[in-house]
Amino acid sequence: MTFLRKIWRMTMFLVWMWPFAFYSLIRSIGGRAGIKRVAYCTRNWGKFLVKNFGVEVEFICDHPIEEGMLIMSNHQSYLDVLLHASLFPIRFTPKKEIKYWPILGFYLGISRPLWVDRKNRQKSAEMVREIHRTLSDGVSLLIYPEGTTTDGEGDMLPFKAASFATVIGTEFKIQPIITKYLRDEDNWNPAWYGDQTLLPHVWKFIGRKKTRVVVTALEPVTPLPGEDRKALAARVEKLMTEALAKKIQ
């Protein structure tokens, strides 16, 4: 049964990924308006994938989610991207190296992401301007401030302050969210971290009957007057760390 489930899910993924890609490519045409349209295509893509792979997402939020915010979450797995895309119309911010990966680089490029080049400081100012334009257009950006994945069972890694600099001196808001994967009877942790090999992890994940996750939206955070990026990062990290600790208990 598990093997048949894997085959079925992979077949459905391969059958539908190219129609989604073609539709997203068409919707992405048209300057800045295309960026916002394809963000909604990305959400539909995420909804299909989480359903296809048996991911059950409980979203807890007691306030309206605004457009044009920096959405920040703790980071545990490649699955994070799928489930967060299913909840919010977003523009991705992947590292530039992924652009040249076979298939995935092309597929991700259709969504008109902001390719992050960590080795080229000269492009930093240009990146900040594009982030401001994106947020002003009402398109949210997805950021994982830890910079890498963890097992999700303990404290988060120290936040990298660089991404927080993009909203300093502005009225743009940060939407912190806490992502918590729930373990079932077999006690398998869906997190992909450390030196785990990707393909065996994916193969086991797609064979599971279901994967449960709870995403909780905290109150939005606005930069304070005179607050620098490190202070803002520390403030958001404290809020998220406290919220995550409550989820783990």
C-alpha cells in the first residue's frame, strides 16, 4: 500500500507540474502586475502539492493577514516552502545557486523569484530596492531568518540580521509564524536537517499516509523608530522563540 501511494503521488505530481508551470508562466507576463498574479499561482501550486502529498495543515490566526509583508518562520524542512506557499501568496527568495539546478531552477524561475546572491555585495542595494517595490506592490516575501533547517524540537538558531535591514526605516511589517510538525504513532520527525540525505527522506515522506503540521501566525511586528536591524532581529527572535517553546511543551 505504501509503495502504491508513492507511485500515485509522484505520478500526479509529474502529470500536473507542467500545466501549472505553463499557466504560471502566462500569468507572470506583464511587468510588476505579473509578479502579483504569479504569487497567487504559487499559492494554488502549494495547495495542490500539500494535498497531493498528504500534508494536513492547521492554520491558527486571530487577525487578518495583510499583503506586502515579510513572512518569517522557523525552518525545518524543504516541506516548509510547500506549506507556506499554500497559505500565502508569496514571492520566493531562493539562493542564486538554485537558479542553475536542473528542472527545479527552471520551474522555480517561472515564479519570478528574487534570486539572492550572498557573494555579491554590490547587488545588495539593488536587492533592497526590489524588496521595497515588491512589498509596495502588495506581494509578501518568504524569509527563513535562521538561514538553515533544524529538527524543530529545541531552540531556534540565532537569526541572521541581514534580511531585517530591508524594512528598517520603513512602515513595512513582519509577519512572524511558528511552524510545528506533529509526530504520529511511528514517531517520525518530518524535519530534514543536519547531514540527512535528501532523496531517501523525500521517498519516505511521500509514502506516509499523512503528515500533520500546525502553523501559528503571531501578531505582526513593525520596526520602531531608531531601531537597527540587530535590535529588530533580536525582538522578533524573542517573540518567536517564546511562541515555539509553548508549542513544544
